[in-house]
Amino acid sequence: MNTPHPTHHDPPTDEVALPEPVRARLEHTTHGVLVDTRALAQVRERFDTEQAHVLGRYLANAQSPNTLRAYRTDWTSFTAWCLAEQRQSLPADPVDVAVYLAACAHTRTPDDTAWALAPSSIERRAAAIAAVHGAHGLESPTRAEVVRMTLRGIRRTRDTRPRRKDPVVLATLEALLAVRPHPGHPQGVARRRDTLLLLTGFAGALRRTELASLTFDDLTVRTDASTGAPALVVRLGATKTDQEDRYGQVVALPRGRHRHTCPVCALADWSHLLQAHLQGGTQAVRELLAQPQANTPLTHLCQDWNGTDLRDGSRRPLLPTVDQHGHIGARAMSGRAVGELVKRYARRAGLNPDDFGGHSLRSGFATQAALGGASDREIMRQGRWTNPRTVHDYIRTANPLEDNAVTRLGL
């Protein structure tokens, strides 16, 4: 293989659309990039097709869906670059990979106002290349010194702290809730779902993907022994920090102090609407939203509420898609849609939507809890953080003078 030389061809990015025939061919050939098809062929020869199918299913589920989706996109980009540069993608030459990563780091946005890819995104592309090689029993080219030095140079050259999204603290949450759609039909459908999303994401310190993947089967209504009020226990299943669901992570959501900020009331509201939809369709939903009690902001609906029949083992999405006509979809919202929803509400509230995103709810919990005097141990428990430094960052954001010697200078 000839030694590659730098070229002026930019690597494909998510923002640059490939020609449809090229993209279709790449996606068709890379849908199982993390599964060694040759190994499965050997299983078919030594055993049978059914056993190969069973093995393939478990191999395909070794990574989370989000990781697989990202790796497939990254591998498609690398494969397209190799086609354009007449290079071999599998197995790839380490120098080719280094040139590709350098080209990624040097690519600008179409308007030439910023870099197209963050260093973390470039490192993920290198990880995807390594994962595909590993899945096919090949030595990863990313272990070569030329690739490692290239990544190190990219990090040092682009050494800027990633800009964090602003946290949705309690005052911000109130502002978002104040600009919800009208409670009548059809806007009232999205209003109830969005209320549950915002309150659950905030009180549960949930990541956007955790919110999107929740089902009714994951929620249990229990009685708070100390107050006698209902509370929600949410089982999260596989998460970013527990991808194999070994620890059975749960978060507890108590009844809110006020009706409009109570996550249990929000779940009761949303459950009633979905049950009406299942029993009588759009007309039943329209009638429910027209009832006066649907607009009563003071009385807690959850006081004598024992849960919902929607928790029936069917894995019904807790937060399904809802269109502008109030039609409820069968599939769940995506994690990206959760982030876009937070941005949309921020814009309605007169805030800069670029300052907010799906992580704003999770970081808002930590920041608000720190403002309320919660200890880092308490914050870590609800947020499932394992590194105290992460929580300390939120505490410093909430009150930079807390436990700070500067207050003792006598100025």
C-alpha cells in the first residue's frame, strides 16, 4: 500500500449529505459493522443457522443502541472518505486513519464560522474504527503511535473546555411551565406529556436518553412512609453508567409541594388522558380536556391515586410522540427530541435556546439541590454520579463562595 499524502478532500460529516446511492450502499453494507459476519458463517458451518442467529442477536446487543447508532454513522463517514481517497477501510492502515482524523479536525462548518467536529467527536470516530476492527478479529490501527500522537495533537490544539448548557433551576422550570400550550384540545395533549417530561427529568436528574426510554412498566406508585403521600419509584434499566443493567438503578420522586410542580400529579394527569384515548379515541380525549377539573391548578390529583392500569407489562412508552393535532403516536420520543423540547420551551420563555438542552434538566437538579443545601452524597445518590468532582462542579456553579477561603480574608 502506498504511503498516503494529505489531500484537500474533507471527510464527510453529519452536516454534509452524501449522494443517496452512496449513502444507501454504505448503510446497507455497514448495518452490522460490530458483528463479525465471517465468525457467524463459521458457526453456520460447524453448528446450524439457528444457532448462528441466536449468537448474532446477542453479539448485536453487546453495545447500547445509542452507541451502535453513533458507531455506524462514524464508520459510514470513514468508509466514504476511504472510497473518495481510494484507501482501504478494513483493515485500515494506521497512517490512513491518522490522515482521516487530521482532516476531521481541520474541517470547518459550511459557513466557516466554527470547527465542524469537537475533539470528543473525533475521538469517538477513532473508537468506532477500533470497534469495527475488533469485531472482525483485526488489530486496531488506532493503537499505532501515529494515530495516538495525532489524537493528542488534536486535543492540545483544540484544548477548549466544552461549553456547558445552562441548568434548569427551579426558577427556570417555573418559567418553562408558564409557557405550556393551552390546556384544551389539541394542545392540551402535548401540555400534559411535556409537564411530565420536565418535572420527571428535573426531579429525577435523568439524562435525555433515560427519559426517552421510560415505559409505564418502569414506574411504581408507593406511599411515602414519612408523609403518607404517594411517591414514584422509577426503575431506569440500562443507563450510560450501567449499560448492562447490573445494578437495577432506581430514582424516587416524592409528591411536589405544589400541584403544578408535582411529578406524581403530572403522571396522574397524563395517565388519565392516555386511558381515555385507549378507551374512546380522540373524542374521549377532547371531552376529558374540556372538563373544568382539567384546568384546576390547586388540588393535588395524586392524593388518593394508586397508579395506572397502563403498567401492564406491554412496555408502553411513557413519553410517546405527539403531533400538532394532538395525535398520540405508538413509538417513544427520541433522546434528541427531548433536548429539542427543552430548547423550544426556553425560546417560548424568552431565553436563549442555545443555552439549554436535554442535559439542562439533570444539571438543574444538581445545581438546585446544592442551592438548597443538599450534601454532595445526597446529590450523587439521586443523580447516580460516581465521581464527586462532577457534583462539586455543580455546587461551585450554584454558590462559588460556598466553603471558600476567600470569605475569610476580611476584605
